[in-house]
Amino acid sequence: MKEKQKMKKNNLNIHVFHDQEAASAYVANKIYDLIQKNPQAVLGLATGSTPELTYQFLIEMLTESNLDLSKILTFNLDEYVGLETTHAQSYHTFMSENLFKFLPTLKSNNNNFPSAEVDYDKKISDAGGIDLQILGIGTNGHIGFNEPGSTSDSKTRIVNLDPSTIAANSRFFNSIDEVPTKAISMGLDTIFKAKKIILMAFGETKKSAIKKLMQAEKFDQDFPASILLSHPNVEIIVDEESYK
Ligand code: F6R
């Protein structure tokens, strides 16, 4: 794998790859290794453009291997509020189209999404906690939909999306007016409880967020991803474009 540079800052293990493809292959391998070692692994999953290629590689690896996924549990980070789960842009649909439908032994009952009806944090802890949480990052430093202002003790809850997030997500809708303004998201505390976290960021648009993360010294509510600085097991996976 074309890994260019590896370094450590605070607790963050940073891996810079030449491109998104090499980085995504690295992350797909990490998820695959975990599933191979632990057929009952609990995965925390993200949507968005960032993990798409990772999911493609993972599908290829899992399909070739024929591993039994029937005891794997997944917990997605977030979902829009106000969209039917069957809507083309819902995160239920995203996961189905980009991962779940290609993995026949994965049980749909074992794929969880936050909703106002369930105590998601309790459901996660009852499942033994998340073994590996996959994250992207917003240009404003959000993880999940923990927008600036989120507190370090925040749990799964309904949040108002930041205008910058609504603008960024409008690329998937016909017009900005169609983008939901609310979502339900794991909190920063929910994410922090994961045993291992991998955050990915690719492309020029993520450069300033990654720079801020590298410069942060401690948790700052205005930059939610800074919660990761004190987590004991974090990898930050970037391409050259986001880390020049
Ligand atoms: C998605 C999520 C968000 C995204 C972030 C980056 O489930 O929780 O935090 O990871 O908005 O989105 P992309 O990957 O589309 O740039």
C-alpha cells in the first residue's frame, strides 16, 4: 500500500496515503481483519462520500472470503430527521445501496440506526460497545452530526444541522430547500466510548479541518473532532490532498 508518511500527535496516529484509493484499501483491510478475528464484532459506520470506496473494497474482500456475517452488529452514526427511511437520500438507503445489499449473510435486524424511539446509547452498550467506529469529518469539524457547540458528554439526540452542513449536503438533493435541517446523531460521548476509531478525510475541501485537528491541543466545542485528541486508540487516515 502506498503509505507516504506515518506520525503521532497527542494520541492521534496519523497515516498519510498518496491517494484515497490506497487509504480506503488500508481501512477496508482493518475492518476485514476485525471481522475475521471476531465474528461478533460491533461496527460503528458512517455514510457520505468519504467511506464509499472503503465499503467497495470491503464488499470485494468479504465476498471472496465467504466469512459468516450473521453475528456482526452495525450501528450507524446518524440519520436525517424528516425523511422517510426509504427516501433515496436517507442514510438507511445509502447503507443499503453502498454496503448492506451486497452482503447476504449480514442480518438486516442487526443493522441499527439512531431513531427517536430507541435509547441508542443503551442499545450500543448492551451490545458490548462499538469495537471499531468509522468516521468522516465535516469541513466545520463535525463528526457524526455533532456540530460546533456540541458538548463532550453529548449522547445520541436530535440536532440542528449547521448551515455549512446543509450547504455541503445539498449536492445530493435537487435544491437546498429539500435538505433536512435536523438529524439524529450519536453524541460525542457515544463516539468516544468506541474501543477504536478510524477517521478518514480526503481531498482539498477537508484540508483546513485536518489542519485544525493537527493544531488542536485539547477539546474545543467549536471544533467537535478535537474530542479525539484524548481517545486512546485513534487512527487518522488522510490522502495527500487533505494533508498538504
Ligand atoms: C455521515 C456523517 C458525517 C460525514 C461528514 C463528511 O454519517 O456522520 O459526519 O462523515 O459530513 O461527509 P462526506 O464524507 O460526504 O464528506
